[in-house]
Amino acid sequence: MKFIDEYRDAEAAKKYAESIAKITTRPWSLMEVCGGQTHAIVKFGIDTLLPPQITLLHGPGCPVCVTPVELIDKAIEIAAHPEVIFTSFGDMLRVPGTKTDLLSVKASGGDVRMVYSPLDALKMARENPDKQVVFFAVGFETTAPANAMAVYQAHLLGIKNFSILVSHVLVPPALEAILTSPTNRVQGFLAAGHVCAVMGFTEYEPIAHKYHVPIVVTGFEPVDILQGVYMVVKQLEEGRADVENAYSRAVNRIGNRDAQELIGEVFEVIPRKWRGIGEIPYSGLGLRKEFIDYDAERRFGVVHLTAEEATECISGLIMQGEKKPHECPAFGSRCTPESPLGATMVSSEGACAAYYRYRRFEEVQS
Amino acid sequence: MIDFSATCPIPISQYPHVLLAHGGGGKLMHNLIQKMFSPAFGNTNSHDSATFHLGNAQLAFTTDSYVVQPLFFPGGSIAELAVYGTVNDLAMSGARPLFLSVGFILEEGLPMETLWQVVQTMQQAAEKAGVQIVTGDTKVVDRGKGDGIFINTAGVGLIEHSLNIHPTSVRTGDVLVVSGDIGRHGIAIMATREGLAFETTIESDSAPVAEPVLNLIQAGIEVHCLRDLTRGGLASTLIEIAEASQTQIHLDENAVPVREDVQGACEILGLDPLYVANEGRFAAFIQESDAEKALAVLHAHPVCENAALIGRVIENTPGRVTLKSKIGATRIIDMLSGEQLPRIC
């Protein structure tokens, strides 16, 4: 299949791996930002092709993983209302809140539905005027344009029975939070290609220069990821710290202007809590006051609901690259995809779930 | 004596209610079967149908229920599934399927025309599969208490060979053959149910497979185990067999046949075709020396024209399924908790 086969080609992958080995003279720690990349790395075994000096750290770019537990609790409380149809992307449904998850709310009689687009949820609102339709708007810059569009259209069409529970986060502030941590190990980043397809990569340029860290915009197929690794390592070996683009078939420097404008019209930058990491200033999106009527937190009176994270879970350390999943004492024993302690074990893009699913045996034994 | 005070074997604290995932073909469903049903009924049969002797005859017996929405979808309907699903379960014992029963649970308000269409299609499917529907039952539930129509079928087949077709017969050195390209049924259903439009219409692979299976046996091929790939897909099936046979199954991802449109849909939805449901596909564990002959027999049937050798049983870590990925690295294949959920981005 075009755009797939050539980027999963064993020969091409091998050649890249050899080139990386050839230019590597000392140990380097790289972080792939996006959970989709983590998933691909572990699924295809990309890291096993790399020279031993290269360590891949798994970053915070999994929207399911970084959504704070109190937002899940808010979702659960809203979904339990009898007049509510609660809609969400599929992989949020299994994420545990403090006591339960959305699929269990469904089993107890709540109307919880999986959708593929927030616009489907909006359509549902039009078709069910006697119901309140709520969409769980999670994600990074990637999903923000579609979520903004749903709110914008609801506003335009005067659809009153639609609202969104917002949990939007942004990549650049998370990179800065990682780089300023006293225990930071990351020397170069593979930036998330999908995020950059929307936002471009100008906002990464000051970060690369300020912290002297190479950032390479990277895709999601094995050859894409190896190319990203190669370009980061090459910069590190040459002592450079620039933003480069290894995903030019989808990304340009300025990104998608229309999408950016729509995000800016509907959302504003606010501080956000990240699950396992804590609050990061200017790291999220919230609805602007012109659209505040579409805020589900206000509509259902759950703004002030708070919840504590499980203390045993070290997902924050994992998402900042300070620990690997199998270094957690609970990994694979007290924490499994069936009874997860934290979201990194739930989402298919979470680093812990990926390790559990594809390589728990070797890693646990080593 | 029955112990009525026995505590529920599924931890109530964890799952006080049945979730959809308990029927999804993954870990939760297997827990339910292994911890609740099997011990309660004192039965540990780990195959698609039960086999037993009755007089001089050896019989296979199985049952299955069908709850699909929509009732009609590209490439099939609940009617074909209800016939072929049970026929295929019998075939997985190498049995010749003979008789089916059918139980209808109908929802008040179901259009009579829909029911008539289902009944006619079932009869045609039965003729195609070479079985007779000989007994049945009908119940009607209040509007809102069913989903249009639920169907249960049970089937009896005759075993005319002396092979022990069972997971415990799988041996190191066996080759693994899959009878066709995988993932079509699951994607066809999902696309129809969720209104996803792709460039081409993906049709379910729903089909009876008893004939190719019987041909394999008639050709003298040493078949060690057969299993139809339904919910949970190829991956879940292989894990079940690896665990039951205490062998390691090693797959070659490049050899697994997946049609391009199915692969494309999976890429868009973030699904792995190895876990997507099928309704006319099976996995066969065969003695290595018979591999080529088996493929030739299968390729003679249109339903198996894409049959391929996709893996081997190796001696290493019992109870494990591993896969050589497209770029040549090795990883394990694990069973999912429930159904695959499409990813966010």
C-alpha cells in the first residue's frame, strides 16, 4: 500500500539502522514525544535495531495518558446523568477514574457512546433535541481543530443541547517542562508529526536554541522514525541544535493556517494539569468566554470536583523519560491493562501498555 | 451436593457488572469461561465443539448465538452468520456438519418482512453449507428488550476420520496455515455500523468452510488442530492454542494475508488486523511435510484462494505467540482485554 509499504520496508529500515550505528560515537538519549510513535517503536521493534548507545525515552504525547484523573471523574459524573448522551473517542472509555470508568457507567445504564469525530456528536445533538449531548474533547493540537469546529458549528447553528468537556493540552510547554526538570535525561526530541501538520514547527525553534537540543519533526512508520533518530543523532554528533523536518510529506514549517485560526477563535491558552506530572503553565486550551456556554464542566456543575492520583503509579516519571515502564515495581503485577494503576497502562499508546503488550516477558526477566 | 454459598469466582470488586468486553473474545471473556463457566459445569473442553461417541458413531456438537447489528451488512447478514458460524465450529473438529437447531428471540415490532428475509437467507445458507435445519424455537420479547432479532443455533456433525484434531495435538515443527485474508468481517461491520465510507465497500468474509476442511482430511493431510477465527481475530485464536498446547507459535507478519482496503481501514482507525474478527477463516496446524499439499487443496476452493503459510510451531517458550515484524524484529503477541478501541489520533 502506498505510503505504508515503503515506510515499513525491512531493507530500508536496516540501512537506516546501519547509518545510525556508523555515525554514533557515544551514548545519546532521545525522546519520541508522541504515543503513536512509542506504539510503533515497540510494535515493530524499532529500538532493537538501534546501536546500544542510543536510548529511546517515551514522552508525554499520549492524550489518554495525560488527562488528569479528576477530568475522568468529571466525565463519569456527567455521563451518569439520565438526560445525557456522553460521547468520546474509543480509547478514553476504558481509562479508570478514581472509582470506575466510562464503560462501567455504560454497563450501569448510562448512555455512553463511542464516536469517531466531534461532528458526529454534534449531529447526535441535532437528532436528539430532548437530550444533552456531551463530547469529551481530549487531545493535543492534532484533535483541537475538529473539536473547535464542533463548537463553532454548534454556535453558528444555535444548537443548545451540545457541550464539550475540554481536556486539551499543548506539546511545546511539555517539552520545556521536561527540559527544565533537574533530573532531565533528554538530549534530543522526535517531535510529533501529526501535531506539526496542524501547527507547523516554528514554535519549536526557540526551544531548540534556548536549551540547545535538536528537535526533528518525525512521522509514525518504522522508516520515518529511524530517519528522525538518524537526524537527531547526526545533529548531536555535530554539536548542532536545530529544528529539522523528517516528515515533509505531511508537514511544512507554518502548518495549517485555517486550522490554527479556528483553534484561536474558539480556544485560549490556559494552565492545565497533566496526569502524573502536575500543572504546567500555558500548557492547555480552554474555551474562550464567547463559547463558554458550551463548557460541560459549567453546564453540569462539576468545575470544582477534584481527585487525587493513585500514589503508587509512576507514570509521570515515565512520561518525562526518567523511568522505563518495567522499572516500576508494580509493572505487570499489581498494574496490568485489566487493572491499571494509571493511564499509561490503559491507552494503547501508553508506554506501559505498549511494553506490557509487546515485550513484558523479556523486559521483566532482564 | 451443590454448594449454593460458593463465592462468585469473578472478582465482584473489579467487575460488579457484565461489561461488553466480557463477550469481546479477549481476556475478560476467557476469564469468564475459565473461572466461572468451566468449573461450574465441570467441563474443560477447550475446542470449538464437543466430541463424543454414541454407539459406533463419533459426533461433534456445538452451539453459538448471534447478536449482530446491523442485521444485514455488505457480504452477509445475521442469517448466514447463524448457519455458517455453527457449521464452521463443527468443521473445526473435522466433522461433517449435518443438523442444526435454530432459536429465534424476536423483538416486538420487528418488521415481518425482515424476519422473512432472515428465514429465507438461513435456508439458502443451510443448503449451501449442506446442513438441514431440523428443529427450532421462537420467543418474542417486549419492544426495547431485544435488538430486533437474536438467533441461537446448535449443530451436530459426524466425525468420519481417526485424527485427534485438538490443540493438544499441536507439535513442535508443525506449520501454521491461515485459510484466507484476515479482518474483512470486522471492518465490514464497523464501517456499516459507524457509517464509515471507504473508497471501496469492504465485504464480510462470512462463508462455510466445512468443505475445504473435509477435503484436507480426505487428501490424507495430517491435520493436528483447526480453529475458526472469529471474535478476537487471528491473534486471540493463536494465543488460545499456544496456551492449550503448551507450544510456541512464531508468525511472520509479512506472510499474513491482509487485503489492501482492510489494511487501509485498520490504519485509519488505529486497529491491528491480527485482532479483527473474521467469519469464514480458519487456522490449521499441519505436519510440515504436508504443507504444500494442504495449500494446493485449499487453493482449489474460492473461499480459501488466499490461504497462506504464515508461521511455525517452535520449541522455545511454551504458551507464547511471537511475531517477526515487517522490519524483522521479534515481539510477542498478547491477548487484548476486550475489543480493540479506535485510537484518538
